[in-house]
Amino acid sequence: MTVQQAQEGSLSRPAVTDTHYPPQRAGSLLLTWGKRLLWVNMVFSFVFLYAPILVLVIFSFNNSRFAAKWEGFTFQWYGQLLTNEAIISAFWNSIIVAVSATLISTVLGTMTAIAMERFRFPFRKTYDGILYLPVIVPDIVMGISLLAFFALALDWINTALALPVDSALRPGLTTVIIAHVAFNISFVAIVVRTSLRDFNKALEEAAQDLGANEWITFRRITLPLIMPGILGGALLAFTLSLDDFVITFFTTGPGGTTLPIDVFSRIRRSISPEINAISTLMLLMSIVLVMASQSLQRRRD
Amino acid sequence: MGKRRSVYLSFLLGPGAFWLLMFFVIPSLLVVVYSFMERSSSGGVIWNFSLEAYTKLFAFDPDSLFVNDFVVIFLRSFWWAILTTVACLLIGYPLAFYIAQQKPFTRTVMLFMVMIPFWTNFLVRTYAWKFILNNNGLINTFLSELSLPRVPLINTPTAVLIGLVYGSLPFMVLPLYASIEKFDYTLVEAGQDLGANYFRIFTRVFLPLTMPGVAAGCILVFIPAVGQYVVPTILGGGKVSMLGNLLAQQFGAALNWPFGSAIAVIFMILLMAGVLIYFTVEREEEAI
């Protein structure tokens, strides 16, 4: 028996010492039924999770204006998306917001994470709590408070600079980016802090004993080691920013329509094959993002 | 060294702290201040102290089901969030348990299948149900093909609840899986050797040890569910409204910012109290 066969054998029937699997004992009637129920629940859950998405995708290829009646296969709705200027411009706005918010929040979040994990300072515990708040506070509450804040702040700036009405500062893409950074810093900081905690601090100490200053130690030792964490945080920030509707809704203004804002106004009206097509493309994008995050996770492990 | 380190620290901490202070802490405090101001009918507030917003929120209305319609919306939002959390827990716990028992390959595939909806845009997932439940949606189109009468499905509490559970389920399964996966099954054997039956082992060993996952999952589901805006707007048509709709309405069409702020303040107080009570009860249970 080769080593590989032996391993396969141990996979199909785990040894008693393997703590990962429930012990295989002769099942009572109760246990058999329990297992069946678990299986039924699993099947139900995946059908529940996937049936609506599948239906959505299938009907994006439906050759009929009546969204939910199958009339034959077509690509026309995808073709129409490419020539729809409102959707194209909303898409680029979303990319601009997501890329800017990700860049800023990844840098600020990483710096915050290093400060929290490697330094002691007064009110550190308090700041730790504040740092978690944007993750916990419901997005609608954060949205309306930023709406109130930007209205007041822009009003003050416009009055102070005596800007005429037509060139006055208004909410738009910039305010959306600022808002996205505000909630993303916390998410990035949480992810990066985990990777800072995971690696051996002795490596940093060794570098300093060998005469490296703090910057060199960071650049040559710390940064490479936490890179997967930083990338993971950036990916999370990018996804959250790209998907965000509620906070964007309350902080945007004229010319600041992102893809979720455009999609929401369409969904609100009715159902249509175009929305199915946009949704399918957005779904594809999320599958790519999950794959990216999974491969990052594997690299981290 | 000490001085240099404090320079590094302020360089590292400063920008992030400034951003959070300016665009998170101050806006939150501003809402508290706004809730004690007078309403300006053109949006914003008039800078005069007033308790009008709070008296409006708690004024007794004999025509309403309970105290007044705003309180009813509060109660409904919390009740629906509780129902959503319980439903997600009842489906999610056995699912996470099942996944954790699979062989590595199957486990990876199934986790991946939970993660795709987790990362999929919330609007898309909510729209999927509108597509099914709408008056010209999948079910009603199918019924009318069979010359059966259409049924009203959209803009009902059921539609909103389905949407809430559908949107939240992955947020329950992932933290549950993380804590069930860590479970050491030799403890089950120990329990069996000591003569405990499966029910006892589950309630006395398995459940308490996977409680951190349950707590994390419940919080991740409950808090976003109470403050939902997208689901009640799209699947409830604004007719079945929750706190999110009420807040959006006050800062939008109704232009009553102090009242909207007061709702947000009370909402946050209730939420924090709820989370605190939850953790206290849980800790006491652990102690027993």
C-alpha cells in the first residue's frame, strides 16, 4: 500500500484519534433520523439560496419584454446594456468610488492596525471600541448622520467662501468616497490586525537586534509578512464599496449615481429583463471576488 | 527612542483617527444634537433647543394599534428582526453542523456555495425575490398560464420576511461554521463514556462550546435586519414599513430632521441595550 493510498483510506474512514470528525459509532434509530434531517435541511438551504439566483440568470436570456414568461433564448438584453449610457456611466462611477475608497482606506486602515497592535498609548481601549463601531452601527444610521453632516459642512464652506449658487459645493462622488472610507477603515484594520497578531514578533526583534531601524524592519520584515492580510482587507473594502447602496444613497448628489443607485431606482419601479441582465453580470463579478478572496486565504494559511 | 516612537505613533494613528473623528464620530454626535433642535421645513434644523421631536415620538394616539404608529414601526422592526434571527439560526445551525462534518473537498465546495451569496450584491439578492413574487413575476405568470387567479405576494409581511431571511442566512452560517469546525469531537466520546445520551451531549457540551459562533451570527443577522431599508422598500413596497423607511422618509420627503434624528437616537439606544442584555444573559448562562 502506497502512502497515498493510505492517506486516501484515512480520508474515507477517519481514525478515532482524528478529532475533526464525529466518532463513527453504530447509529441508533434517533441518530439515523437526525442525519437524514440534517441532509434534508442542507438540500433545502442550498435550494433556498440558489433557486432565486438561478431563475434570475435564466430569465436574463429570455426573449420577451414580459420578464417572467419564457419566449426563447436571446442575448439582446446584454447588448442593450452596453449601449445604455446611464448604466455605463453609473458603472464607471462605481469603479472610481470603489478604487479610491479602497486605496485610501487600505493605507489608513493598515497604519491604524499597526498602531493598535505594536504600540501602547493612553485611551487605546476606548479607541479600540470606536474602531469597531462603524462595523456594528446599521448602515442606515450612518447614512443619515453623514447626510446631516455633509449638508451642514458644505453649507458652512459655501457661506464662508461666498460661493455663488451655480458653483457651490454639493454632495457627489467625493462625499460618497469620503463616506466609504469612513466605514472601510475599520474593516481593513480588523483584517490586518489579525495577520499582525498571527506572525512571530521575534522576527521583528531579530531584525532590530541586527541593526535594522524601524523603517527597514517594517519595509523588509513586517510588510511582506502581513501583505496577504492587507490584500484581503483591500479586497473586502473594494467589495463593500462596490456593493454599498444605503450609505451611498444618503451621501450622493447630482452626477454621483453609482451602479447600485441606478439599479435600485430600476428595481423599485418593476421587474424587467434588463435588470436581470445587470444582476447576472453583478453576480459574475461577485463570484470572481470570492475566488480571489479564497485564493488569498489559502496563501495566508 | 521614546520620542521617536511617539512621532511614529502619531504618524500611524493620526490620519485614520482624524478620518473617523470627522466622518463618523462628529456626524453621530450631530444627530444627537439635531434631535434636540427645532424643525426647519426646508430641511436641516433651526438652532433652538426643543423637545418637540421626542414628544412627537412618544405622543399617545388613540387611533393607533399601540401608543402611536411610530412605536408600532419600532416594535415591528424589532419583532421581524427577532423572527429573522431565529429562522436563520434554525436553518443555519444544522447547515453549518452538516458542512463541518463533510470530507475536506465537499466541505470546501459547500463553504464556497455559502460564500457566493454572502459576497453577492444585496440589491441583486432582493431583486431575485421581487422577480419571483411580483404581480407580473414568476409565480403569478405561471398561475395565469394555468388560468388560475393571481395571488398577492409582493408588498406583504411574508415577502419582507422571506427577503430578510434570504439576505441574512450566509451571515449566520459562516460564523457558526467557524466555531463548529473548531469543536473537539473527543469530548463527545468522553460524554458517551460517562453515559450521557445524544441530547444531553448536545445541550451540555456541543451547544455551550459553539455559543461564540451563535452569538456572532445572531448579532450579524439581527442588527442589519432591524435597520433594513432595501428589503422593506423593494419587497414591502413601502406599505409595510420598518425603521429604515421611517428614517429615510423623515430625512427625505417629510423634511423633519429633528424627528428623524430622535428616531435614530432611540433606535441606537435600544440596539445597544439589546446587545448588552444579550451578552449579559449569555455570560450568566455560561456561568451556570
